[in-house]
Amino acid sequence: MKYLVPFLLVFTTSVKAQKIHFKSVLVDTHNDAVTACIEKKVSLDQNLKGINHSDLTRFKEGGLDYQLFSIWCDGEKVNPYAWAMREMDTIDAVAARNPDKMVVAKDWKTIKKTLKQGKIVAQYGVEGGHMIEDKIERLDTFYNRGVRYMTLTWNNSPSWASSHTFEKTPITGTQQKGLNAFGLQIIERMNQLGIIVDVSHVGEATFWDVINNSKKPIMASHSNAFSLCGVTRNLKDEQIKAIGKNGGVICLNFSSGFVDSNYAKKDMAFRKKHQAELDSLLATGIQREYAYSALTSKYFEESEAIKPTMAQLLDHLDYIVKLIGVNHVGIGSDFDGISSSPRELQTVADFPKMTQALIEKGYSNKDIKKILGGNFLRVYRINNPA
């Protein structure tokens, strides 16, 4: 762990940064801790240093106030709806055991009370429309459980929407690009309920169908700028502008591969070098994303050397701000769902370093508060006025 020391020394936060950070409402719109805990057979209310990016104690150390936990499984999971229920049950149980630390808040009154008490607001974001299994009534169930956004697709596609992965490969079979008639019904029902439409992971055709049909502001819960890192998970300039015009919010993803355009080649070499170990991990039944995470933890210094910096991440923020203004950016870390993040942002305890960097870049106190959480809260309130 000696490799961390220089970064910790350089990026200690000032008194000013600490004051701004801990007086702001910090919202992270995307964290995969619940899946990571289930995969690793641990609990979020344990000390998970060296195991996960997140735990309840480090949430507070990092000044986190409001977490939307990703409810996720890949497209190969049998009974994804049942898996979604299990993941929400898992966080509900953590909140029940720790009522002094975290509350699953389902209305604005409870959110305000929870924030005032210094507890963590917990809600859910379903990462992939396949998890409703083509049953629109399950949106109501999700909403009642505390789901406040749904990513229409993951890398796989439900029957009614096309993902970024689907759209970049030759189309076979009967599925069309974009939203079909049932997909449009999904958008309408999400608007009615107050489940924010999330366009991270979707294909461009699906994106534009959302823009043309959603009556409420949308979000990209964990995406960056395509012009700076040209992967299909990131947003092109016209998409960014459309989200600004829609009144939505784009929340920065910390994943190295979505920050640095050179990272993928370096990461591919790393994985090829350790392919035998990766295959052994996959043979145990662990989901691929967490097999990658295990490798990067084991070969820490090697994986650290190829990571981007926080400055590169904030280049994405600056780029988006220049296109559509500071009112449309936020944070969607993807912690515990990624195997690599910028060097200075190792875990949720490192969030104050981001505030320090924003101060150094010249962002005002008012703008920093918007970036840390205010912009998401505005989108949330329009989608959920009650």
C-alpha cells in the first residue's frame, strides 16, 4: 500500500474544502455496493476496507449524504426481477440494523428529515430494464420499494429498448433500434410514477426516442463526454446538449475506461497477462465485473500505474459545463461496480478530494454545491414533486 502515500500527501484537503464539502448535500447517483457485498458475502455495515470501495463508515468519512444504490445483474442472470428484490432487501436490512445511520427514504419529507439528522438517504436505481421482465406493473412495485430511476438498458437489451452494445453491432433477429411501442409505454409510466429515466448504457436511437417522448427531465446516472473518451458508454456533444435542453443532469462516471481514451489498451494488456487467473475466478461463478475487480486488487501497484488522474476526470466536467452550463452535472461514481478509478479517488472516503480539486479549478462555492448534489435534487424534485 506504500504506493498510495504520495497521493495522500498531495491531495490532503484544505479547511475551506472540508467546510464546503461537508456543508453541501453530496449525492452519488450510482454505486454498486449491494451487488459487490452479495458477491463477496459481506455486509455494508461491516468494515470493508481492502474489500469494497464502500461501507457505512467510509460513506460518512467521505461526506456522502444521499446514495442511489444500483440494483443490477447482467443479462445472463436467471430471474432478474427476483434478483432485484433480493438486492433491495439487502439494503433494507442494512438500514433496519442501522437506523441511526441510514434511511430508505421514499418521499421528500423523509429525505429532508434524514438529511437534517445527518443520516444517509438511501434509494435505488435499477440498472437495466430487463429486470422488470417485460411486466410494466413492476415499475409500480419498484417505485414503492424506493426506486427513483431506472437505466433503460444495461449492455444487454430488453425486448423494448436497444443498448449501446446492441446498436454498434450488426442487427439480427426481430429487435429494432430504439424504443418500440411498449418501450414508449414504459417511459410514460416512469414519468407518471416519478422514476427518473436514465440513459446511461442506452444506444443512440433509444436516447433520441427518450428525448422526444419524456415529459420530465432525464438523467445519465454514470456517463462522461464522448469527445474526450470515445466509448459508446459516453455521450456525444449533441446528446449532452439535448440533456441540457431537457433540464436533465449528467453524472460523472469514475471508471478509468470512460475517463481516459488510452486506458482500454493498457487494461487489455493487463488482463491478457493475468488471463489464467481471470479464467479461474470466472469458473467459480463470480460475475465478470467482480472477477476483474479481484485482479486489480491483487495486483494493486500494477493496476494503479495505468490509471488516469482526477484531473482527467474533471476535464469531462469542464467540457460538459462549457457545452450546457454548470446546472446539469453531478456525480455518479460507479464505485464497487468498476475495477479501476482515477488514482486520487480510491474509495468513497476520497470524495472531499474532488471538492478540493473543484476549488482549485476556480468553481465557486455555489457551483460546487450544485455539482455535488444540488443539480440532481432539482431533477428529482421535478420528477417527484410530492
